[in-house]
Amino acid sequence: MRCSEFLKSWGDGVTLGFSYIGLIWLIALYVPNIVWIKNKPKGYESLKKEDRILGILERIGEVGVTMISPIYREFNPQGLNPWLLWLTASAVCMILYEVWWIRYFKSEKRLEDFYSGLFGIPVAGAVLPVAAFALLAVYGRNTHLALFVVPLAIGHIGIHLNHLKEIKADKESEE
């Protein structure tokens, strides 16, 4: 498929309807975060307050992704076709996200553990879910989801990178 054909097809046939894939992705996203509330890393409360703009962008993205993911049928498998590779890549990201959480919950729950990478992916707890939803947007050719993934990516990953930078600076000043 040529680039112009791809762009022309983007968003065609987007229909409202229940997406069990979207719901599964949201459950996979929210359940570990709910468990995290009682398992925050040691020293988390001492981190500087989040950047206001990044926090606003993150919230906009979170609300949009939560609202859009379960309501478009195109996120469900549409038979065997090359587009299924995008859904598979999204699923791999979400599975790796769960692996990252399992590793965190089994760790000493230090700040370094929470802001750690996984298989070379930096701040994996932020990057992997954003990537999963971005790839889901591509699979469903859904502009609505894609438009909310952008502020989510900027805000969520930005906040995590700022915290990681703060942790590294604090560690260097201790040495």
C-alpha cells in the first residue's frame, strides 16, 4: 500500500461499537496502577511536584484514551490481514508493560525500580502503555485515539523523564 493510499484509508469506516480489545487494554492499564497506590516506591512523596503543563497534557490524554478505547469496533481483530501486525505489536507492548509491573512489584520498590527500563526501553512504565495505545490507534486507523495519545505521550513520558532526571541528580549529589 502506497503512503497516499494509507493516508486516504485512515479513519475510513470508523464506527461506534464495543471494543473488547480497548476494554482489555484499559483493564491491563488500570489494575496495576490501582495496586500501585498501596505500593508506591520509597521516597516517591519527596519528588518535586510534576510540571503543570505536562500534568494537564497527561490528564487530557488519559481521559481521551479511556473514553475512546472501548467504543470503536475497529480496535477488535478484523480477520487475518497485514494490519493485524499493528495489533500484535500493541499487544506485545501491553504484555511487556505487565511484565514491567510484575518486576516492579517483586522489587524492593525503590524510585529506581519504578522509573526503570525494560529490555532497553527507558522509563518502560510510561513508554510501553503509550506505545500500546498508539499502535492500537494505528491498527484501528482511528484519528480520535491518535489525537489523545499525543498529549498522553508528551505528559506521561515527560513527567517520568523529569522524575528520573531528578532521581539521578539526587544520587549524584549524594556521592
